[in-house]
Amino acid sequence: MLASYGKKLSGLCLAFVLCVIGAGSVQASPSIGPDEWHQYRMNEQNNPVYNSEYSKEFDQYIETDGEVRSTPVVIGNKIFIGNHGTGTLQAYNLVIENQNWETSAPNWVHSEMIYNDEQLFVGYGNRMFQSSELRGTGESGVMSVDSKTGETLWQFSTDGTVMPTPVYDDERDALYVVTGGAMLYALDPGTGEEKWSIDLGYRSSMSSPVLSDGMLYVGGVSGDREYAFLGIDVESQEVAWTTPFENVEAGLDDVPPVIHDGKVITTAVEGSEDVRTLKESYDKNGAPDVYQNIWSRVFPGQAGKYPVEKYNHKAYAMDMESGEFVWENSLGDGEMVKNNKSGAPMIYEDHVYVASPITQEFYSLDAESGEKAWTFEANAAKAPPVAEDGIVYFADTEGFVFAIHTDSGEVEGERWIGDTLAPSGPLLMNDHLIAGSQDGNVYAVLKEDILENDVAFPKEGSSYLSYLVTVFVLPVALFVIAISIGVYLVRRIIRTERGLPLKE
């Protein structure tokens, strides 16, 4: 009997040990994403890539109730998504394909939901102006949400929108928030209470600050439309340097900068003396636009028509300690776009990768000199790309993702995912590319499916011959034919009225 009880007890102990081991193995199982996400696009290179031993494949899309304009954040097996317009926030499990919770912010969400220790932090606010010095109407601020339940832990209201993504500083246990009211706040992450603040004098629209070695870097614009880039020492709680950008007309306050080897790198848009060419008018809107272009040049201002101006998209590198320019380089000229006027850069293996909505091209720049390594003509693109294993993935406003070899600039594959993929850029989590779209969906696809797709680009414009024939030769020929027919008919009428015989 005792032996029987002993065997049963041994069996129960063994079962208990196996359960504990099993539970431990479940807890230790590899996940899709990282366990922290402290700033815009996860790191100071704006290149959110994570790999573990997770080996399962998935190809899915997550439906939301509004446009997705901020980069979705992946923590473990969950993805956290915020919506433009509706302000909806949700957590979704990528493994079991199920929503965990849904809540909402008081206004638009352009900020990422950054994460630390089961807490999410997200900014909210819209892009409308109250005045030249204050951007954001309605409620604006930052809030903290419990990552497990979606419960709001605290809210901090601001004068001015918080479209830029906040930064969590684990060394100083602080949350940094820049606003459309030209303020920088350092908050207590646990309570949301203000620790300290600085009036920067320059408002940030969507220039999410980057934190590196106790310095916070951000671009901004004053109420007088003067642009500047700032380096803020968060230890001394003061602006260490301010670099004016005297020729910039747009974009610096929208671009999240990157860090590379003692330099902070950003982009912006300057003015240009060039205007839309006749050939560009033809490629854009056909022959009628060419004639309108000619009219606006010959009679500027008549009927409210002026030549369409071009702008110069440029990249800049500044010394992290002094703010002095290290290099600057023009990406090229093009026409202004409505929103998100200057592409956000990304760093990968000593190169800057950036897309230009102005020139409608992708670029690789040497991060040390700013010189172009290659360019690729595509559709307009505004989002920062992501790179891994010698391939950089660009997403554009037409819904395409391009896989381009980082050394050669050759396209290795492409795939249409869905509608406008901007301004949030894609991320790579365990061989899966994840991207938010303005069609309201978040897409997750295997990067192999992009690499294996046939390449339809580069796209080609019309030939110069077809342009000349369509716009000039054909209209002139038709005009000559019409005049000839008219003269012929008039002569027939005159001869008929005079009773003269008609010539055959």
C-alpha cells in the first residue's frame, strides 16, 4: 500500500515538474517583436528590425476604423495601432489573430505608441492651426495606457498638438514630449506629472525627437516661419545649441532625424528658381497643361495663372555636439506636395536611405559625405524605409513596397500591398514586413513574397518624340489642314456667287 502511495506521489511530483517546465518553456518561447520600444521607429537609426528564433509564418491584414499614419509598434506577439482621425487605439495579437482591446485618444493619433514595462505612451492632437505660433485645435496632449488592458493610466494636456512620437529615457526615468506649441516637457512616466519644461521657441509638427547620449534632437519652425534645428541637453535641462536653416521653406518641423557617427541627419525643402517645364506639364496632365504653362509664362498673372514653382529637397548633417553643418546635399528639384513635404531618413550600414515626395525618387547617400550612391525613380514616397540583409524596403503613396539592393540600387522585387503607405514607414519583424496604410488596414507579409515578385518598375515617362508630335506637330498640322479646307471652301463660294466654273 505504501509503495502504491509512493508511486502515486512520485507521479504527481513528476507531473508538477513537467507542468512547471512546460509553463517555463511557454513563457520563454520566442516572440515576433522586441520587449521595449522607447522612441520613434524603435531606435536612433529609424530602422525597426527585430529577429528571434520565432519561425512561424503569417500573411494577414488587420482592419481598423481609420487611416493608419503612424508606424505600428510590435511588442512580443502584440501589435499596437493608433488611428488618424478617429483616435482609436488597439492591441492585436499577431499569433492568434485576435484583438486584445480597443480604446481611444481624445483627438487624432499620429504618434507611435511607444512601450516600456507594460506601459504605452502616445501623443494626440490634430494639424489645424489656432495661430501661426500654435498648431493643434481641440484636445492635445499625451497619455499612458496599460498595455495589457487598454486602461488609461494618466493624461497630460498640452497647448499645441502632440503629433510627434514621445521619447522614453530609461536612464533618467523621463518621458520627453515636444508640441505644436513650441514646448518641450519632461514627464514622470509613472504619474504623468511634469518634471520640467522648456519653451523652445520653435514648434514641432511631426518631427519626432531622437535621444542619444543625453541629448535630444528635433527640428522646428517659429511663428515667423523661421526654421531651426535644436540640440537639447536633458541632463542640464537647457538648449545646448540652435542651428538656423535660413533657406528652408518647409519640412524641417516634420522630419524625425537620425543619428550616425557623431552626426545628426535630417531633410528639408528649400526654394528653387526653376518652374515646371513644358515636358513635365505634358507628362503630368497632357497637352492642355502644356498650353496653360505657355500662357502663364507669356502672360503671368492673367486669369490667375502663374508658372508652377519647383522646390529643392535637401539632406543635411550636423555635428551632434556643436550643431554646425558637416555636409548638405541636394536630392533634386520638384513640385511641392500638400502634406509631409520632406521624406524621413533611415540609417543602415553607413548610408542614409530616404524617399523624396518632391522628386519622386528613392536615394542612398554616403552618411559621411552626403554624396549620392544611387537613385531610383518611382512614385511619390514620404515614409522612412527599413533595411536588413543588404536589402532596403521603400513604401510609397501608391501602395507599393520596393525591395532594392543597398549596394547596387537594383530592384530585387516589389509588391502592391494597399493604398497609401505614408507617412508611417514599414518595419521588419522576424522576416515579416509590417506596414500601416491610409486605407485603414495594417498589412503583414513575408519579405520573401516581396523579393519573389516580378518587377514592373522603373516607370517610364513619355518619349520626347511623342511629346513634340502630340503637343506641337499634330496641332500645327491640324491647323494647316483646317486653314487649307477653309480657304478652299471660301474660294468655291466666291466662284459660285460669280457664276464662274468650279475647278476640279
